[in-house]
Amino acid sequence: MTTGSDGAEVDLQLHRAHSARMYDYYLGGTTNFAPDREAAGRAMAVFPWARTAARANRAFMQRSTRLLADRGITQFLDIGAGIPTSPNLHEVAQRVNPRARVVYTDNDPIVYAHAQALLHSTEQGRTAYVQADVREPEAILGSPELRETLDLARPVALSLVALLHFVPGTDEAHAIVDRLKRELPSGSALVLSHGTPDFAPAETERVAQVYAAAGTTVRMRTREEIARFFDGWRLLDPGLVATHRWRPDGDDTDPPVTDAQTSAYAAVAVKP
């Protein structure tokens, strides 16, 4: 047990692996524990590119955030924020515009315990944290932390990066995204990446089994299923592509990455 930012005790559930802490391990972070590392090791045994895939997702988040901040969006809602790893979304956005406002949400109790690390904003901007599950969009949208930080009458960038493959029901996943999209005004953006079996079906099936054995259901989806999340919104170039192919920085020092190694699609779309 530990104490959260409101003084309440928080059960960190350190006896079981959690996807957010496994992701932290893939990224080379230190906020992970023996069950997380053991499960991550089993995942890497069947999907040896797990670190590459996690880093490609992280890089996509950073590139898309910079782009949207450059385009004038000043409000960001990051659902499934995960363990704080610098540079985090608010750091990227506030480097472009110090007045940017960011709300993070996550359902992992250890993220809640570390929430203060997410809340160091610029003097001109603001950050806030909501303890909530993506499966409860009304709790997120109605939270006082969100309502006091973001103006939902103005464009918001909704970030759902490497999150929705942890919502196993396809109808449920699409309903959640549709509900969040409806709340946002014209000019808002949807930033989304999602695991897929399209590039390495055998490996992604095996890694899903590892996660299931650790207590987390993973539902990889095809390109067509993922494309549905963007229905009614205008995709920005280059459309829905493998994560590392979405507007790469062109850093020649990075080793080449294949679609199979990332095994995820990513895109950014804007609400008309």
C-alpha cells in the first residue's frame, strides 16, 4: 500500500503483472516489479520485438503531439497515460506552446501514486490527472479535474495510444471511442495506435496468450477494424500506417524497423 495525492491509501497490486508497468519495462524505465519483468520476459520470448514496438509507439505519440501543437491545438486528453516517462505528452506539447493544457487518465494504481510526476506544468499551462478506466468514458468526461482544466467547447487532441487492444470487445471499444469523439468540437483530433496481427500473426497471437496468462486480455485488430475508430473524421497524411511509418523523423542513426517488429497501426484524424 502507498498514499495517493489525496491522502487515501492506494493498493499498488505489486503481486501481479500490469500492462502499464510492462510497457515501462520495455521502454527501459524503472517503475516495474518482479511480476511485470517476468511477464515481459515471457512476452519477449515469443515476440522478440516488444521493446522496438513500445519505443515506436512512444515516438509516434511524441511526433503526433508536436504536429498538433504546431497546428494550434492547446488542449490534450491522454487516456491510458501509463507510467511517467520523460519526455511525456505535456512536456512535448508545452515545448511548442507553454500555455498547453493536458489531462492524463489511467486505471493503474501505481500511475495514480506517481501522478505528481505527471503534473509539473509550465507556469503558463496546466496539467491534471484523473484516476479512471477507458471503459467508463462518462467518468472521464464528467470528472471535475477534466472540466476545470479543459474547455470542451474548444478543440481537444484525444490520445489513445497503445490502449484499445486492452479492450477485448470490439463493439465496446468502438462505442467508447464514438462516445469520446461526440463530446469533442470541430477541429479536435484523434491520435490512436493499436496492435495488429496483420504483419506477424503467429507472434502476435502468442504474445496475446502471454498477456492473458498474466491476467490481461489483449485483442489485436486488423487494419479494417482499426480504421473504424476514425469514422467520420478526416485522416491526416499519411493515413493509417504502421507506427514507425507515420511521419518519421528520418533519423538515420536509428536501426531499420519493420512492420512486423512494430505490429501496430497508427493515425491522426481531425473532426470536420
